[in-house]
Amino acid sequence: MPRAGLSRDAVVAAALEFVDSAGVDGFDRLTLAAIAERTGVAVPSLYKHVTGLDEVRRGVALGAVQALRRSVDAEAVGRSGADALGAVARGIRTFARQHPGWYAAVQVAPALRAAAEASGGGWPERELAEESDGLLASLAAVLRGFGLPAEREVDAVRLLRSAVHGFVALELGGGFGLPDDLDRSFEVVVAAAVAGVERLSESA
């Protein structure tokens, strides 16, 4: 049956549910037809609430970025330095494993934002920009506990993101074929990230 009270928010919520349930490639598989089936309406009815799939994809990216930011902030509470970095890194990995489709949406959020800007803007361009910047600010706040000079902050954020995302992307893609313990290997990555950030803080 058609879902009562369908709105833009309800359409995006249905899209988030689909992406979250469809696995690693859930974001790539998102279509208006899939959303219509989930909401119990015909595809043309969706256009009463959204301009098209691009808008829905931006909405999904916004929700995914917000969810990851909440996770990062929760992991960082009451921690600092290496303890905070480790907790946040593990939290990002857990988020990616539990919500691989959302994690994929987070990674393409900057491109979706740029495309919206290039085409004259569109919802939720401003909100997506604010939340994406907020996520980076949350990561920067964690790394600030290492006493980083301001000019090395961006380097440290990129180091952390590259280390964690590289491991997570390989893990989600089935790129680790050897039987060795992945949790142990991830702790090596975390330790290397801590050492790298400490080195940056000493290079001031």
C-alpha cells in the first residue's frame, strides 16, 4: 500500500534504508524504482517530492555523513591523543562494516556537493557542505590533542583518513585474501597512524 504522508524526508529515509540494506554497492544500486517500491508508490509520484535521483543521492549522502559524524564524536568523548585516535579509527571501521552503503555515500559526498554547485545548486547542497566540513572538524579536533601546529593539521587529517579508508576499502572489497587476523592488522595501521601524527607534531 502507498505510504501515508510521503514527503521529501520520507523519500530520503526510504533511500537510506535501501542503501543500508543493499550492502557494499547499495549506494550505486540506488534507483528511483527501488525507492518507489519501498514507499509503495509509482515512480512518477516521487517527483512530487524530489527533483530526481541526484537530489535523493545528495540526501542520502547527507544522512550518511551525519551518522558517521555522530559516531566519530561519540568515540572521541572523554579521550585524547593516541587513545582518541585509536577509538575514532576503530569506530570508523565499525561504521563502515555495519553500514557499508552509507560509508560509500560518505566517500562521494564531496563530488556530489561539487556537482550540485556546478549545476547551480540544489537541496541539500548547503547542509551537505556544513556536515562534511563538520566531520572534518571533528577529526581535526581529535588530532589536535597531539599538539599539532596549525599548518600540519590538514596533513594529519589526511593521514588518518587515508590509513583508515585504505584498510576499510580493501576489507569491504574482499581484498585481504590471507587468513591472518584482520583485527590485529588494523591495530598495526592504527599504531602507524599514531606514529605518523606524532611525527608531524614534532616537526613544528
